[in-house]
Amino acid sequence: MADGKWIEGLAPEMEVPVAAREVLIARFQVVRHFLPLAVVKSYQDPEFVHQLRVSTRRAAAALRVFGDCLPRKHLKAAKDSLRMIRRAAADARDWDVFLLALPNAKSLTSALGKPALDFLSGYAMGEREAAQARLVEASNSASPRFSEESEHLPEFVHDFKGDNSPDSFGDLAASQLGALLSSLNSAARKSPTSPQELHQLRILGKRVRYSLEIFVDCFPDFFKESLYPAVEQVQEMLGEIQDAAVGLVRLRGLRDHIKKTIPAEWPRIRKGFEGLMQSMRAKIPAGRKAFQKWRKGWLELVEGLKVETALAVVTA
């Protein structure tokens, strides 16, 4: 099954409730597809957990977009179920990424680094097993309710309620995506540098990306061909910085725990362990430099393509 990134059949002139039903059906279908695969077959292919995590984010984005078209009770139930599944999948995915990266870490490939590789691989496998147990538990708790809610929620879609109700799907697209792009551009112009600031910009980028996937057929081709890849690029770039920052905190905590509980083990694994920490530390300034290059190109792209003009045309 495809990852469900793009949704066919949407058009700017559609009524909002009609578009909402199409989007929700498509987004929920992908979550229901990958949830059992991630629970039962994650060790056969870690991509199942990754796709589950992404599909829950896309479904949550759809609920944000069309929240004013849905009964509050059912909207909350669907959000709660998705959140539970997403958090468990994120935990498992983080350890998958950590495990997959270990054999490629230069500091762990030498004879001096191998003891740390063996230690960290065993430690991470234990954490991954625990994360899988939490994913199974989350599935058992949330899956029945989510299956029922996601099957019936599209049937509960009603006319848009709220201030400045959109006249069409295109009107909604211009309003929501316009606001998100404005926030992303504003954050980029401030030239953030700290991991925390960059992480917040990454979150904005995610919201732009997942909204673009819903609204892309309402806009000129360059939204899909130019803007979308640029947003994907910064997500990956900032994701590496965030992974490095979080990884450093995790390794520091583990290092301190080892020294306290099994101090005799530390000299054997110290070389590879500290080398891995150093490589993670180096990724942060390198990532900042890459982001500054992206930032300059992004602001030039947005201005050159006259994105604000294109957004206005949709509602004309």
C-alpha cells in the first residue's frame, strides 16, 4: 500500500464537507493499514513503524484542518486515540533509528570502539523491546476505539462552523495554508540558532508540509514541485539536529548511570562511547550552517514565486 501522501480527486471549488470526508477517509485508511503491521511485523521491516508514525501525524493534521466540521465529542475521541498510537510509535521509531545508525558510526567501527558498539547495541535492543511492548499496549487500548471512530467520523462531517466560514475548499486552503506559511516565514526571518528554536521551526515546517499534502491541488504546480520539497528538506535537516541534541542528552545520562552502577565497565567502552558523543556534538553546528543556507534559499524562493499572490488568487 502507498504511504497515502497525496489525495486524488480534490479540487478548490469543492464544498468543504465533501472535501473533509474524502480527506478523512484517506488518512484514516492508512493508519488502520499500518497499525497491525507495526504491532506484529515491526522486526521484519522497521518501515512499518515509521509509516504508522507518519500516518498518525497526517491524520491528526486532517483533524486540525477540518475540526470545525466535526462534532466535538467524536473529534476529541479520534485525537486522543491518534495521540496514544503516535507517541508509542514515535518511541519505537526513535530506537529503530538509533540502532540502524550504530553500525555506521565511525567511532564504533575500530577495535577500540567495538566494545561500545556491542554495549550500546544490547542496551538499545532492550529499550526497543520495551518500546514495542508499549506500542502493543497502546494498540490494544486505542485500536478498537480508533477503528470505530475512524470508520464513522467521516459520516459525522457537517458544514463548517466558526467565524469567517469558508465558501469552498479552496477558500479554506488559502486561509489555513496562508497562515501557516506566514508563521514559517516569520520564524525563518528571525534566523533561529539554538536547538530549541530550530525544533520549534521544524514543528511549523511539519504543519506546513502536512497541510500542503491536503491542499496542494488548490494551488499552482510550483507549490508541489518547489515549495513542498524545500519544506521536506528543512524537516530532515532540523530533524538531524534534534536527533543529535536528544541523543547527546540520552548518552550523557547513560554514561553517568554506567559510571555510577557499573564503573568497572566504563574504561572498556569509554573510547567508542565518547567518540559517538563527539560526532553527535559536531552535527549541531554543521546542521545550523546547513539551515542558514536553506533559510536564505527559502526566503528567496517564497519571494521569487510570489507565494502570497498565488494564495490570494485561489479565493478570487
